[in-house]
Amino acid sequence: MVADATLVLLHPVGLDAGCWQFLDLAETVTPEFPGHGARPRLAATWTLDDAADEVASSVPGRLDVVGVSMGGMVAQHLALRHPGRVRSLVLACTSARAHRQSTLDRADAAARGGMESVLDSTLARWFTASALAQPNHAGVAYARHRLRTDDPVAFAQTWRAMAEHDVVAHLSRIVVPVTVIAGAHDAASPVEQRRAMQRSLPHSRMEVLDGPHMLQLEVPRAFSDAIRRHVEWAARGGPD
């Protein structure tokens, strides 16, 4: 890895820094958002802009930012709000605009029924059927345990923050090198939608990996390799 920038990994909704445990990467910074992992939820609502500002204030220097799903949304806000801090982005299985109603519906479902009520549907969006069928799949086991122990109020709070995400009109302002990564079997964030997003980013490239929405948990070796390729490309200045 090229050490001209700090490699920051931003996690999806409902997970925590443990979601990176299967990656083969050195010297990473793995922040956790409010209500995730060991962090309690905030008493007031928070936004993706708040999350981006917190990353910028807590991690010094130039940043190579990797975000998966919600983490990719925060990464976009970070690049837009703090352009001088971001050297490059990896936007994996994420979007430039949330589907507001379905996102709010997920928030309401968790708040109303608790985490068990949304567990199976969430895992089905995140993993392939073959991974879910494996009784000892480490990535699935981690995600299942993490979701079961999540605070449903914090989970709902985060989905409501995501519902406001819409930076489509601002993607052309992100002029750092960007790698958009899609999962070929990602039902939650289809490949063609990621291609459309990539075309709106001026200095970008795209990779499609043979995996689902949670690439870092189901195909961690391929995802690690993709990040290494990105960092080397970004260190050379991006597009050839």
C-alpha cells in the first residue's frame, strides 16, 4: 500500500468496525458512527453531513476513503464538504440518492418491531443465498450477531439519516480519483445503477466483483485486492 494518505474505512448501517475483520489490509482507520458498535446513540437526530464532519475532524491528514453502502454515502458527503482532505474514494455498493420511502419504511419497521423483525430481510439483501445457507459462514455469523444486538432506535435513526441522502446534482464536484465497486449479485444496489453513478464522476473507474451487497463480509479477499488496486491507482494520480 502507498502511505501518502490514511486509509479510512466507513461501515454500513447496523454494523461496526468489526465488519472489516476479514480484510487483508494494514494500517486502516475504522470509525464507528453513533449508535453502532460501542458508541451509544445520540439523543438528537444526526445527519450524514454530521458523520462526514466528524470523520474530517477526527482523522488528520489526507484521506483515501472507502465506504460500503451507508459508509459510501458518508464518503460522498465527506468529499463534497471537505474536498481538500480527500485524496480518493472507493464507493462500494452505494448510491448518490436514497430511495426515501423505502428507507423510511425500514426505519419504521425496526422502531416498531425491534431488530428480530428486520433481521432476515436485511440479511437476504446483504448476502447471497449460498452464503446464508452455510451454517458456519463467518461473515454472515458476524452480521447476524451484530444486527441482533443493535439498538433498534439507533438503527431506525440511522435509516432516517440515510433517507435524506441526495447528492446526484453534485457528483461532478467530486474531482478526486474514485473507484466505484459493484457486486455482481447485489440485489440492494444493482450494477447498472452503479454504472450510471460512475459516469457522473469526472475522474472515476469501475470494478464489478463476484459478490453481493456486503462484499467485505462475503468476498473479503477480492474486496481487499480491489482496495489495493485503487490505492495504487490513486497514488499515481487517477485516470491514465
